[in-house]
Amino acid sequence: MFVDFLRFQPEECELLEGFDFFVVFNSKNLVRASTTSELQKQLKKAKGFVGVMSDNVKVNREAIMRRKVNAILDFENRALDYTSIKMAKEKDVVIEVSLAKFLRTKSFKRSKLLEETRLLLKLLLKFETPFLLTTGANCCLEARPRKQVYRFFSFLAKDSGIDSEKLIKLAKKNSYRIYRMLNDENYIMDGVEVLK
């Protein structure tokens, strides 16, 4: 099962071929915050599978510590550090790595994002932090088929000296875990299920 994170309703978008399930982030489950107090205020209203978008490292670190947060969402200005990635592993918070941010940027900003993403992928594999390779699309024009998303990140991994097969294998495993978390009422966590 392949899961994608979107910021729009995918009903009429044919470009999302290959994904089995979509988590749509909207006003109910998407928290955008630039300060920790803003984060805390918005988390009180958030429901469902909650994703946080912030360009502040402290806010993302605080979000990872909150039980209600399921994912740290990716965009052009997201700020994560070594400690945040390590904490995300401990707290089982998914780090999104999206393709759409590269489509929205140009020239120097894009090359900077490529470098940051190479480092992020290395750290995600090193700590085995839960992550998901997504389109991260805000609209249908940013959507891409799953194979294209996975090929892009596979190429980026190979170019960085990262084991691309391991990267894709872990991405698929995490995708299946998220699918089960959202759709299987018997699933609690890896290795723990409710027996009936």
C-alpha cells in the first residue's frame, strides 16, 4: 500500500497514479506555526492525523514532542536539525520528504534544497527515522505518479552515495505502516495488534 500526503482533494487528479491512499492535510489536521505558543494553540483544535509545517527548528522540535503530532510536513523553508530527526525516531513521528518543493523553486534555492535533502536522507537512514517519500502537492499541477517520485529520490540517493534500494524499501515499509495506522482498527503499533 502506497500513501501520499497532499494539501488538496485528489478526486479529479489523474497524475497521482500508483498511490493507494491519500492523507489530505487541510484546516482540521494541518498546523502552520512560527512560534511554540502558536503551535500549542493550534494543536488544541487539530484532529485526526496531524501534520505540522514550520520554518522554525524549535517549533518542529516541540511538535515532535507532542503526542498529537503524527508528521512533520515538508516545504521549501522547513527547518530540521540533527536532534529533531533523532527525536522523531524516538517519538515515532513521520518526516515527510516531498517532491513538490523542488517544483516550486528555481536556480540557487533548488540546488540548496537538493543538498539539504541529501543530508536529510542520510540522517533518516542512519537513525531509521520514520519517513515518507511523497508528492507533497498543493494542487493537481504539482502531483506526480508514485514511480516518478520514487525514481527521483532513488536517483538523488545514488548521487549522494546512499543505498537507494534501502531507501525505497524503508519508504515502502513506512507507507504500509501509515496505511495500517489509518485504516486497520486492530493495528496499535508494529508487533502489537488487537486480537478478536
